[in-house]
Amino acid sequence: MREPEYLYRVTFLNQGQVYEVYVKNIYQSDIYGFVEIEHFVFGGKSSVVVDPAEEKLRGEFQDVVCSFVPMHSIIRIDQVEKGGVAKISEPRGGMGNVSPFPVSFPPPGDRNRPKP
């Protein structure tokens, strides 16, 4: 009996937006602090209804063999039996008190200033 082939739904933050994509493979990357996702799966091209968000993602990841997503950007990873619609959305309630890391660094002159 053959093992069922699963997909992974990966939800992550990218430039202030929430990306939800479906991939066949996901690994902890050799690059420290990154998750490696590959073999993106998008809905069939024969679909009558065209979703602009999915088309944008399809175009963005069209020639990508593998993508490295920072671990701190990952919101959720689900193992699913079949794919769904890839999408881009705004975070619920805006960014609120959650912001991408790192937000900012102190100016170079502030680090070397003597403490009072």
C-alpha cells in the first residue's frame, strides 16, 4: 500500500502581508534561522474563476526552485491532504503590537557613547 502524498500549507509574514502557500517539501535549512520550502503547488490552470492573489503568488514564485523563509516570519505550518488556494492577505487587525524582527537598530554613534 502506497503512502498518501501530503502537502504543507505554510503561512508566513512577508513585507507586512500574510502569505499562505502550498508546497510539497519543507525543511529546516542549513542556513541558520531559516525554513526551506520547495515545490510550490498552485490551483489548476483550467479553472474558470481566476483569483488575482493566487495569480500574483504564481508569478512571484514561478521560477523559484526553493525559498528560504526566516523562522521568525513563520506563523503556521499545516500538513494537508490536498492543496487549496494560495493567497495574500493583510494581518488581522493590522500589525497591532506585532512587527517584523528586527524593527530597527540604534544609530552607530549611540552604541559607543559613554554611559552617564
